[in-house]
Amino acid sequence: MEQLSKNPDKTASATGALTALSLSMLLASLGTSIANVALPTLAQTFDAAFQDVQWVVLAYLLAITTLIVSIGRLGDLIGRQRLLLVGIAIFTLASTLCGIAPSLWLLLIARAGQGVGAAIMLALTMAFVGETVPTARIGSAMGLLGTMSAVGTALGPSLGGVLIATIGWRFIFLINLPLGAVALLLAWRYLPAGRGVLKADRQRFDGLGTVVLGVSLAAYALAMTLGRGTFGALNLVLLLAFVAGGCLFGLVEAKAKSPLLPLDLFRDARLSAGLAVSLLVSTVMMATLVVGPFYLSRAVGLAAAMVGLVMSIGPIISAFTGLPAGRLVDYLGPASTVIVGLVVMLIGAAALATLPIIMGMLGYVIAVAILTPGYQLFQAANNTAVMKGVPSDQRGVISGMLNLSRNLGLVTGASVMGAVFAAASSTTDITTAPPAAIATGQQLTFALAAALIAAAIALALGGGALARRRPT
């Protein structure tokens, strides 16, 4: 960064590029969190069942989950700037269509379109960091992107609530128009154009692999989300379809001349460990969002407004700790900081399993205040460790894989950790369980979460050791 400071043009370019990437991350995360608060209003507006309006959230998440790896690879082939411009434009246009949709079905189609745009933005933002930021500052840039993601997550419910109460639900989507326009202008002006793979080395896009992977991931996401907490025959069929699809995808990629995901990538111990650990960590973090509201309302007895206030503490802490976490990654190095972040998370998860039983709401807040900075440390360090040194023609697909591992962890956490919480509370209807049962469920769920983080530490240490022993 010292070198950049000697050249004002380069400094302005780097600042503009990071601003464009930050806005892209903010828009994608805001698109996820702002819609949840509108579901009751949408059910009333369109006279629809809650199961139907839930697809306003699911359509967005499914589009991201199924497309993010393929889009990352496409960016590597055709050039990331032009694809990101298309993604921001799609997201902004789809937001407009969401805001003017006259029916629920058109809203769902537009939300899927938003998800396509968000998938492009998420897949390419981290891939651009290596092209716009000096190597010594990559950790700080990853921390900034983590901060913007946290800001979007924290801002969504409160901003959405204000907009719905004042000028109507349509503006939770229309607000993306000015933000999208600014992001589009900055991305066009400051992000390096690039040219993708040179024509002499041009590889064909793996269409068959893309379809097989997309269908497989959609089957998994639906298996984990359909049924409203129950796991029936349909969920089992979808899960089996995911397993079969995964096997077929491996066969397709082994025979493809230009595979979507070259299987050789997974021989990199650091990459494989980074993806696996990211999935475990995201599963744990989703548990806080699933279990927290029930514990605070049913076991502690807080009113809905206070539950929302306490639940906002984690995202707010994330927003303030992202940048310091990134700087610490640059200072300590990503490998060491991954372990530090996971150890802090282990302490936080153990605290969530014990302190609320002793101290009630205060114990819950203390535990979250430990867990969240550890998560930000891990995110910034793991993203840096995985992306650092990745060849330019693979940055998009690796970034997509990182985002996919996080998304799959969130989907898995919502289903599996929610089921664990219900089982540990010894009830089939968590909304009517007595406070003592909810408290027991909270304790056992986060004891499992602590065990998952311990497993993540073992994976991270093992992946780092294997990577160090690998011949250069």
C-alpha cells in the first residue's frame, strides 16, 4: 500500500475498485436478509399461505446455491469485469421487477433473477481482490468484504421494517436501484477489465457439468429446507438425488476436456480443508440464528422487540470487527489466524452451551460477543488462505467454491441444528415447549456446535500440515 500511496491514480483506482466490490457484497447480503421481515406482509398482500411466501427467500437462495460455482468458472473464461457488470445489472433490474410485481408468482420469478445477479456478485468479488489489492493487504480487503456482508445482514431486518412501516413493502426491493446504479458505475470505471482466457488457450464451458452440479445442489438445498423442520419421504428422495448427482458429477468431470471443477483441485490439502472447515463453521453460525430467537423468547421470556435487539448484537459486532480481523490476518499470516479464530469460536460455542444456564440473557450476550469476532477472524483468514496464490484463471471458480461451502453450511445448519435443537428439547412443537426444555435444547445444541468447531480445528491443522509437506 505504500507503493500505491506514491501514485495517487493507483490509490484512487484501488479505492474505487474496493468500493465497487464492497457495494456488490452489501447488495447480495442485503437481498438475503431484508426479505425475511416482509414475509407476513407479503402473505397478507397476496392472500397466500406462509409456505408459499417462504419461496420469496428460498428462490433467492436456491439461485445462488445452484449457480455460484459455474458463474465463477464462467468469469475465469470470459473475463470477470464484464460478467460482474452483467450481474449487477441483472440484480438491479430484477429488484425493479420485484418492486412492481403484481402477483406472488411474478415476485418469485423476479426473486430468482435477483439470486442470479447475487450469485455473480458473490462469486466474483473475492476473485477480484487478488487483482486490485497488493498481496500484503489481501487480508484487510477480505476483512472489509466480511464487514460489508455483516452490515447487509444486520441492516436488512431493521431497514426492511422501517420501509414496510412507512412507504410500503415494494421499497425493500426498489431501494436497490440507486445502490445498484452506483455499484455498476464504480465497477465499470475502476475494476480491471481483463480478457479471460486467451483465445489460443480458450477452453469450452462445461455445460453438462454445470447442469449436473446445479441440479444436485438444488436437490440438496430443497432436501434441507422443505418440510418445515420435518424430514419425510420427499426429503429423503431429494437427498438421495443429491448423492446420485454428486457421483454422476464426478464421472462427468473426470471425462470432460474442460471440466467445471478439475478434480485435481481437491488434491490441494489447504483448499480441501478450507472448504470443509468453512462448511462446518457456517453450520455453527446458522445455529445461533435458529436457536437464539426461541431461547430468548421462550426460555428468557423477552418480548419480540427485545429479541430482535439482542439478536442484532452479533451482526453489529461483526460489522465492527471485520476490518481489524483483516489487518490481523495481514500481520499474523492467514494460516495462524485461521487457528486463532477457530479457537476463539470454540470458546464462544462452549460459552453458549454453559453461560446462559448460569447467567441468563447476559450469559447469552457474553457468549455471542466471544463467538462473533472469532468468526470474523476465521472468515478473513480462511478466505485469504484459500485465495492467496490462486492462478488468475482459477480465481473465479475457487471464489465460487468458497461461497458455496458457506451457503451449504447455512442451509445445513438451519435444518440439522434446528432438528437437534427440537430433539434436545424433547418436543415436536418447539413453539409450545416449556422454558426448561428450551434451555436444555440450547445447552445440548451448542455443545454439539463446540464439537463441530473442535473438528474444524483438527481439519485446519491437518490441512496446513499436509500442505507444508507437499512437494513444491
